[in-house]
Amino acid sequence: MTIVEARKPDPKKFIKGATGDWEVVIGMEVHAQVTSQAKLFSGASTEFGNDPNANVSLVDAAMPGMLPVINEECVAQAIRTGLGLKAQINLKSVFDRKNYFYPDLPQGYQISQFKQPIVGEGIIILDIPDERVEVGVERLHLEQDAGKSLHDQHPTMSFVDLNRSGVALMEIVSKPDLRSADEAKAYLTKLRIILRYLGTCDGNMDQGSMRADVNVSVRRPGEGFGTRCEIKNVNSIRFVGQAIEYEARRQIAILEDGGSIDQETRLYDAVKGETRSMRSKEEAHDYRYFPDPDLLPLEFTQAYVDELAQHLPELPDDKKARFVADYGLTPYDADVLVAEKVSADFFESVAKGRDAKMAANWVINELFGRLNKEGLTIETSPVNAGQLGGIIDLIKEGTISGKIAKDLFEIIWTEGGEPAAVVEARGMKQVTDLGAIEAVVDQIIAANPDKVAQAKEKPTLLGWFVGQVMKESRGKANPQAVNDLLKAKIGIE
């Protein structure tokens, strides 16, 4: 198949070598574990963290005479994912045997899909600062995961855990449309968000639920594709970026030294920050693909696809556009809020019936900032949406100032409680009595005649007086009233 390139070379993304510019070309094969209670062809559990070989059926262990039976939910999840990627859904697909020998593959082959996958071409849009990148999805196919070989449990033996054997995976293959490590990280991040919104994969890379094989090659700008190397099973978005940066420069150094790139599979060593050779890269014919004789072609109707499409959730791009249009948020703030569905839902609960921009500011800056500092998530936040909304209500009605609101947030975070009740019990209400505020203003002005003279010449110094009044009133004075009184008494227009 001839690949027609849609992207023009971008000099901003070129890597400078000793002999000139180089362009890096990246494609990704992401293995996403399907969210389902049972495996792809057996009823064994997919629960993570169980004892070794606890989630193994006779099918998973490849016992003689055991036949695979397709899990309909896994099929539905693949279709949902294809719809979320705006991809072609193939009403007929075929399962094949991919033949290779490895100790944790009991059958001696993997049931996968080769020429006729369940999902065809789709697209993922990346909103990168100052540009919009369209990344083509070549295909999505279903396949079994292999087991896991454990080499560090005993000095002279290896062990095999078949808990993952037969777990359903979606292999999502991108076109070679990525041109930098940052783009690759953005692609993986966006794909992970989409899968989580759809509920088709939990995206927990630390548990192996999502892994990336990264294909990297380099070329002179304007030339055809170079020889690619595949970096296998990278298990974090940060490591994907590091692996690409290292591998691209490794290939450039070889080529500039007059050498050639061997097509091979490599591993990324996160400790050393480098890739290393694993084996020569296999081609499709090495796996001797043929249709699995134990499984009929997978067929379903367009009506079935349409029914699944009707129940898809609002996806991140659509939600972002709605947040910008309906709530008046900036694209950046909307991006931050839709990065996780639970965060977007939390924001909408806070913003309902309130000033949405203020709600976004409190959720992003105060809440997210504190959660990151404490290593918590929105699900484990000590401050819920109702409490944060209550703080915003008190600000808007003038009961408390912005400074007092931050103190109140701290109290709610550490001690809990209903915001209005806390303010009442602790005497935190904002002082709006002009007489009381005026007395403090007069005191500050009388004590600082030199500053008053300076402020008349340079009105920006008014802020100093506001700060002093707020300090004297322990943050309880109404800031607008303070500002107005100071202007009148000092004589600033």
C-alpha cells in the first residue's frame, strides 16, 4: 500500500544535526485493554492484581479441545471506540492466527485480526499551541493479550503468569503523521482521554492497561520515509517522549557518520534514558497469518452500530466546544477541564446557576492546584462540588471577600463543613459598614502623609493603601468600598 503524505514539512520541528536539518517521522501502535469483566474468548476474570494464574480458564491455558467463544461486550467496546475516533466500522471482520512461540503464549499463536479488522480509518485532532494537527488512524483490531514472563523471582528459573493471557486488547494503529516527541505525547494523551470518556479502556498505563509501540524514523526534509525502528511496550506518556528524542538522535548520528539504520525492534530503558536493540523487526509474513478455523467471520448489522452510536457520551472535543460557547471559557481553560471526564463533570456541578468563569477559575487554580500539591485526584478531593459552589455563592453575594474565600477554602479542605455555616460560626463575614471602613481608611491616611502625597502624583500607589486597610481589617473590609473611599479622600480621579 502506498502511503500518501498529508503533512508538509515544518521547519520548526526539524532536529539540527551536524550536517543539517532532519525530520523525525513517528507512527504509533497503542494496545488498549478493553474494559470488560471477562476475556475476549473465555469467561475468565480480567480483574487486576489477583494472585498469579488466578484468572485462567482452560481456553486461556490452551488445553486440548478447548474452543474460543467471542465476548460480545468486547466487540461492542471496539465499535464504540471506532465511533469515538470517527472511523469506518466494518460490518464484517475476520480473526486470524498470528503464529509465534513464546513461553507465555500457551497456544503457540495469538488470535488477532490482520487483513480485515473490525475498525478502519479514523482521525484524532490534536490542539497543540498555535496549530491544529490531524493524525490519521489506520485501523483498530481486536486481539488477545499474552501472559507475562517473570524473570526476577528466582536466580535460575523464570515463571509464567497467565492472568493476562486472553485479555481483550484493541490495537489502535496511527498513520505516520506525527513529527515530534511533543506531538506523539499529545496524541497518546488525547487517545487516552477519548478511551476514558467512552469507558472502553481505563487508560491505566502503570497497570499495563495501555501500552505504546512507537515507530521512529528520520529523513532529510522532502525525502521519502527512512528505515524505522519500533520501540516496544512503552508504558508512560513521559517515557514515549524521552524514547523518541533519544532514538531520533541515535539514528541521525548513525546516518551522519555514513552508516545505515537496521530495521529492528528496540526497548526503552527508562533508568538509562536510552533505547537498546531487542531483535530484528518481523514482517507480516514471519507470523504466517491465516484465518482462525475455530472462529467464524465476525458480522453484525448497521442497525447494531447505530444503536451503539446513539448511546455514546459527549466526547472531549464536543465538550470543549460547548464549554467555550455556552460558558464563555477560554480554549485553554476548557482544555484543562475536559482532560478528564470526572473533572468536566465536577466543573459543571460547580458552575450550574453560577458565574462559570469564576467557577472555572476556582476549580482550575485553587482546587486542581491543591490536589496536585497533595497528590490527590478529583475523586478523593476533601472539597466537593457543593462546598466549592457554596464558597463562590458567598463571594458573589458580598458576604466574604476573595481573600477570606481562600481562608474559608483552607478550613473546608482541612476540617470540612458547610461554607455559610463556617462563615457565620467564625465571624468571617465581610465588613460592608462604610462607617467602620472609613474609620480604618482615615487611620491609614493620617499615619502616612508622605505616601498620600506620592499617590496623588502616582495613582498606582493606591494599591498600597488598599493593602494596608485590608491588613488592618484582617481581610474583612469590602475591597470595592475601600477603593472608592481611598480615591475620594486622597483625591484621585
